Amino acid sequence: MSDIAVRVAGLGKRYRLGSRSVGGTAYEAIAAAVRAPLRCFSRTPPPEYIWALKNVTFELRRGEVLGIIGRNGAGKSTLLKVLSRITEPTEGAVDLYGRVSSLLEVGTGFHPELTGRENIFLNGAILGMRRGEIAKKFDEIVAFSEVERFLDTPVKHYSSGMYLRLAFAVAAHLESEIVIADEVLAVGDAAFQKKCLGKVGEVAKAGRTAVLVSHNMGLMHALAQRCLYLRRGEVAAHGEPREVIEQYLSETINPQDANRPTLEGYRRGPSADSPVAITGVWCGEQSRGVQRVAMGAPIAMGVALRVLKELHGANLTITLKNAQGERVVVLFSWDREFSLFLPPGDHVITVRIENLVLAPGRYFADVGVNRSTRSTAYDVIVDFPVFRVDNEGHVIHWLERPWGAVHCPTVTWQTTP
Amino acid sequence: MTEPVRAVAADAAETGSDPPATPTIRIRPHSGLAPLRLCEVWEYRELLYFLAWRTIKVRYKQTLLGAAWAILQPVFAMVVFSLIFGRLVGMASDGIPYPLFVYAGLLPWQLFAQSVAESANSLVNNEHLLTKVYFPRFVIPASTILVSLLDFTVAGAVLAGLMGYYGIAPAGAVWAVPLLVLQAVGTALGVGLWLAALNVRYRDIRHVVPFLIQGWLFLTPIVYPSSLVPRGWHLALALNPMTGVVEGFRWALLGTKPELGGALGLSAIITLVVLVSGVLCFRRMERTFADLL
């Protein structure tokens, strides 16, 4: 009897590039068939392939939670799809020991016309639950979802929050030895998110094996016993979450890395008729990439804007977050009576943050330009890596302490008799 | 795609604690013909039922007439055909009142046509399921057939009513009806599986299906008796599995003498060929569905 729950060996998934492989019409197929005998004369170029996964190997013991991290397009979703048997690998082998439930999305198969009650049964069946099992857990599911009162209302009348809560509730009550989940964790409002995370933690503690994909490094840190870092379909690192996450973050931040993302990957906007676009976000000097900041030193941030239509008093917000995704600083330019009145053209806005002593680590910025806190922002940059705080003599004892709090101000110690 | 080890899977589900020494699920790349795994389809029978239930439920929630549509469609076709072919053309109908004659043919035809049309589009329509959850893909086209069977049962009541109206008692061979339904479903499933799988790759199929069904309707002796067809063509007529079903229905219920006789055995064989090849083709193409959708 082994205690291995998941064994993946030399897994590879190849996709064919080009229009022929995706869809294609019957006419093309017929035409190709007619041409086939003549093909050796015509020297058509060989089809292009792309390996979405290549040589992925790992083993997971029973009860372990594996976190998969990597940039968009690194093959995380493909790996989950292969593990959950939605798509077949091109090479390699996967052995799963135990009943598997996979959640690549919550609410798969929910039908808007059906009531909450009906959708619980339908969704449960789609996720592989037996009818008796669903009936047994029905009350639990309903209680968890907090939609008791609307059970017999078609879900098309639900608010999106209620919909997601119900969907997550069904998924959370799946009984299986192995759970495979994409970023479906944490849906809904803050209170429900906490509940979801609690449920996921429970899964981990109950000795169930889990494979999770998330971009939330803080969550990975908290839940996973091991991490797998995928880079362009291959395993770049595998092991202790702390080390793997560190490597992942340093690679995505490091300016020398050819993979360094441009601002574009972090943009959530602008809308087509937006009067302004954010063209640069930096700390210290522009074009120097991620800066090192000594602990306790003032932090200078810069934002470059390209104004297309004159701005009449817009607000600039900068939110700094640590590597766990926790907000450390939230700045509104309006708070300092600083509104953007800018004519069309390129402009640079700078801000100097004093008296901020952050714990060592990497920091990321959300930057937005908006005209009011209620309306949609003109342009938003999310989670852009900006600086790294190094402990340069500010802290001198027990340097590897668990930092916990993010603010480490300079204080004066005194003993009174 | 995968070969679950049956006994072990059941075992693990029961004990729920100790993982088995042999893998419950083995995922390997496949080439060529994949194993059929019919027992896995059986394990997912509840999903089959739920998908059919969803279709019916949603249909009746969104429509005003609900279940009446299952009756209205064949009845409307019967009225139109009776007016045009029965009255205007004065089509022969083997001594049976024409409306009854044509309805007895339309009933199994509707089962077949609806099954084919629905299953052909079923995979594309359920794209969101296929790309997010694993289950034997066969369940999806199969569930559409369950729905058609229900409609067939409802529409069957009209036939009973018509027979009562014309004072025609069921012939002695009523026992054969389930077998004929089986043949109609088998043929529909075979054709539907072919079309559903091809539809994933070539979306043209969606547009081809209505033509196919309309053409097939007139190639089947529904609006006309097979006795009208010259003898030399009988073998060709029997190649169509639906000929056997329609002729069989009239023979079993109305007591007409099947014109084609032994040739109907041929149509049963064709049904088997269509069904088996459909299943094989579907299984072969199944593993690429998620990549193509």
C-alpha cells in the first residue's frame, strides 16, 4: 500500500497552431483530402506545434496540497485539464489514486431558468455526485450558500453574489479524495470569501489531496505544502512554497529577465473612449525597473500619463500591496487637494512617501486614474511590481523573523522606574 | 482516454480512506481506437437522466404550451400531409384512412428526426460542460434521445386516439413496437453520434442536418406506401433503416402487410452498422472534443 495520491510522469501536451486544427470547415477538409495525393509535390510547410506542457513530473502524497503557480499561459490550466481528464495528454502518464473532483469553474451547468434547488441537483450530478449524496448534503449546501429564502426562485433572478455563493456551496460539498481546483476559490463578498477559504483549509486539514491553481501568493503560502512553478509549460521549480514563490516573484520582477512583463500585462482598462492612459509606473528613477529601497527610507513613486482629452480634476490613486496581496498603503491624490488638471500630452506625476517603514519584501502597486470613486476608472494598472524593501541595518537582530506586520516604524524604547 | 479500474473505484468510494494500491484513474495518450467503456457510461446514468430532465424542465418553463408541442408537431405535419397528399393527390394508403396511415409513419419518424437533430447539435450546445468537467461524452447525445423518447410517448397517445376515432383495433403484432422503437433509437443514435462528433470539427454540420432530415423523410415511405414503389427499387428502399421502422409500425399497429418483407432484415443490419460505426467514430474523436470546442 503506497501513500501516493497523484503521480505525474513526463507529461506533455502539444497543440497545433494554425486555423486547420481549430475548427476548419468541411470544405477545407474535402479540399485537403483531394489534394492529399499531390501533397508530396507541393511542399507544404509542416504544421507548427506548441507544447503547452512539456515533461512535467511530480508526485503528491495523500493529504498534501500542491499549489501551482506561474504566469498566464504557463500551462497551469492545461495541466489541470489533463489531470481532470478533460483533454488527453500527448505524452506521459498520470495515475490518480482515489475519487477525483475537479473544479475548473464554479457553477458549471447552472441553468438560469432553473431554481436554486433544481440547480443544486443538476450541478451536483454534473460534478459527479450521486443523487442520494446530494440529497443527504442538501441542507448543508443550502446553509453554506445563505440563499435559503430564494431556493425556489430561478437563479436568473439571483444577484451575482448569490449565484456564486450557491455555486461554490455545491462544489465545496463534493466528497472526493483528490480535489483539483482552478482559481474558483474565494468568490463573493469579503465575509463569504473568508468562509470559502476556511472550507478550502478544511479540505487540506481533512487529509484530502488537492491541486490548486491561484495567483494569490498569500493563499498559496497559507494552504500549500508544496508548490510547482510552471514556466512556459515546463517545471521551473518544485518544492517548499516559500522558496518556489520567492523564485517565481523574483523572476517576474527581475528587470534583467527577458520575460519581464510590460505594463500591458497589468492593465485593466482603459475603455475605448478613455481620456487618459497610464504609460509608466515606477519607483525611484524611471526606466530603472524594480528598485531596491532601504527599510525606512522615503519612497518616491512616479506615474506617467498620456492625456488624450483634457482632464478636469481627476483623482490619482496608488495602492501598495505586499507579496501576500495585502494592502499596505492607499493613496488618493484628492486627499491632499491634488487634482489632475492636465492638457493633452505626456505628463509625469510623482509622489514622495515619507515615514513609511515597510517590512522587507516585494511590493506591488495598483495605480488608477478616475473622476470619482464611484464611476469606472479611466485606466487601472493592477499588481505591478515596483520595488523591493531591503533591511539595510534597520533591523539588526534575528533577521529571519516572521515579519507578520508590514509596518516597522522607528521607535524609541524607554524604561520608566 | 482513461481506463478506470472498476472494482477498485467502487472499493475506494466505499471505504473512502485507504487509497488503493492500483491507480483508480490512469490517464494515458491514446492513438487509434479507444476502448468503449460502456460500464463507465452506466456509472454516469444519473447524469444522463439529469441532463434529459434539465432539457425538459427548461423547455416547459420557457414555453407557453409546454408538453403540447410534443403533440402539435406531428399532428400539424399529419394535417398538412393529409390535406396535400391525402386529399389533393389522393395518395393510396393500403386501405387505411390516410391521416391514420401518415400519422403511424410520422410517429416513429418524429422520434428519429428529433433525436438526430438534437444529438447532432448537442456537443456544440454543451460546450461549456465539455471544456470544464469530465464525464463520458456519450452521455450528452444520449440524453437528447431520452427527451425525444418522452415526446414520442406523448405523441403516441394521439395515435391511440386516432385509432379509436377510425375504429381500428391494434393488430396482433403490437409486441413488436418496442423492438421497432429500439431500431429507430439505435439508428438515430448512430447517425446522431456521427453528426455530433463531426459537428465539433466542422460546424457546417449544423446547417446540413435540416436538409438531411427533410430529404430522408421523403426517402422513407411515410407519406406514401411502399407498395407504390416499383419492385425493382424495393431493395434500395430497404437499405434505409427507417423504412423498416415505419413499415413495421404500420404492420404492428394497423395490420398492414409489409410490402418489403424479408428485405426489412436488411434494414435492421444497416441500423447495427450505423450504430456501431457511430459509437466507434464518436469514441475516436471524443478525446479531441475539448481541444476543438
